[in-house]
Amino acid sequence: MGGHRMETLSDVELSRQLRERDPEAHAFVFREGERVVRSASYRILRSNDSVDDVVQRVFEELWSHPERYIPTRGPLLQYLAMQGRSRSIDLVRSEISRTRRESAHQAARDSTSAVLDQTGELSSWLECLPMGEREAITLAYLGQLTYKEVALQLELPPGTVKSRIRKGLTRLRSEASSEEHDRIVRLLVEP
């Protein structure tokens, strides 16, 4: 980088170097900023493994999109601290959301188990379905989830869930007599 030492660069000059993809500038920013990002992240996460992930994400983002740092809005280290804090909050929110989804899924499974225990007939009809169709129908009807919620629970595209439900219900309809089919529908729909 010529005769300039990185330590003497202003944030504006350093930002320019980052945008030009100068490896020396990137190394300097990481050396100077890692501690700041780690500290901001640790205050929220209290887990070194999670903090490592946040540090990696923040610097990957800076390497990929150096133009997002705008020196006129504040110092680079402050920007990195804010990014570390934001990514940490995102991680906490994501974990809370995942925990809620898992809890809802478990509650649906528990509810489903109770219903299936009471209605051995429904259980035997659902058992004849392939696993994917059975899971989708069980969560949608007995778990009282929308197809979008079922898709989230099963980590599948919504279209796949719709297809599995439709195929499973069609299979039940074709294998059951009309009287049995009506009884199955009542068991699935009635609480």
C-alpha cells in the first residue's frame, strides 16, 4: 500500500482501501475490529461458539459488501460493533423462533398422540399411508396447523406439503368405503 501505514489511515481512506479489496486493509480491519465485534456479540450471546459465528458473519459481510460501510455515518469500529450486536440479536431471535416452532410441533405431536390413542381406527387408517403423507395430514388436521406451518415444521416447500396432504386424502378416499371415509373425515375434522 505504498508508504502509508494502516494505523495512520482515516476511516474514509480505510473504507476506500476495503472497496478496492486491498488484502492488507482487510487484515488490518480484522485485527483491529475482531475484539470489538466479539465484545459486542458476547454481551448478548454469552456463548463463545455463537460469538465465533457472529464474528465470521460480520467480517464475511464486510469483505463481500464493503460499500455498506459509509464513513460519514460514524467510525468503522462503531459500525463493526453495531453489526456484531445486530447479528447477535438476529441469532437470538432465530433461536427463539426455532424453539417456538419445535414447541408447537411437540404440542401438536402430543395432541395427535392423545387423539390417536382414543381412536385406534383413525390410527390404523393413517398407518396405511406413506410416512410423508401421514406426517403432513397428522400435523394439518390433528395438529390444527396450516399447510404453511406444516411446511415450516417439516422443513419442506409448501407445495410439497399440499401435494402430500392431497395424495394422502385421495389414497384414504380410494381405500375406504364411503361410510368409512365419512367416519375418517369426521375423526380428522372434529376436535
